[in-house]
Amino acid sequence: MPFEWNSAAGGLTIGGISLTTTWCKVMNLVELWLPADQRGSDRIVPGASGALAQQRRDTATRRGLQLVIAGDVTYTGSTSGDAFERLQINLDYLRANIVAPTGTTNGTRSAVLTMPDGTTRTEDVHVTAFDLGTYAEDARWVRGVLTISIPSGRVQ
């Protein structure tokens, strides 16, 4: 059975591919609401207690998006073939269109995060890894983690 996605939770596309649909679902969209990691450190002053505070700046931030990918329906909506074939089709599609390097200028893809209030936030991201975890023995679904790096630090 394909996923039923509650659109009230928002949505995410990377490179124009929806990751909140009947065949693929991001389980932790709220992590993209978090602020950027920061770089910088305080300066130690020899002979003095404590440290001299230094300004921090946003820096590239990595996020692990937890996915559930369906094997009972393909990204095209097809239910023909068996579940393992459909799961293979979906994983191949993700690998070719989101995970594989872009081969263009800076190598990023556009990510569009739709917030629960309907507003959108767009930012370029690098997809740096895709790992699979537990799966149903009948291939109806598999869990995975899509790791992205946000050069600006956050989706804003």
C-alpha cells in the first residue's frame, strides 16, 4: 500500500523530485527548520582566566534525512511487477536523480522546503550520501538516510 502523506506537515523537493509523496517519505522534515551550525572559537589569553569571546558565523551544515521508500508502488505510480522490482526502480531513480553528482558548476541541487503554513524556503544543497537500513522482507518498504550538506548553513 502506498504511503498516505499528510501535506499539513509540509514537503520537500530536491532537484525537482518530491521526497514527500506516495513512494518516498521524509520522516524528519523538522530538522530542516533548525539553525545553521556555527564556526569560530574563543581566543585563549595567556596568563588570564577564561577566554576572549570571538564572533561566530554560520557554516555549512549536514543533515541526515530519514526516508521510507516504498516497494509497492514506483515513482511513476506503477504497481506492475513484484515488490523487489519496484523497490529497485525507486532506488535507481533516487540514485540517478538525487544522489549521483550533478556534473554541473558547483554540484548543488535546489531544495525547496514547503512549510506547514504553505510558505516555501529554497536553498542549494549537496547530497553527500545515501544509506539503507531496515527493510520489510517482502520489499514493501525500506528505510534509508539521505545525507545533505547545506553550504549556506540552513534552508532559508
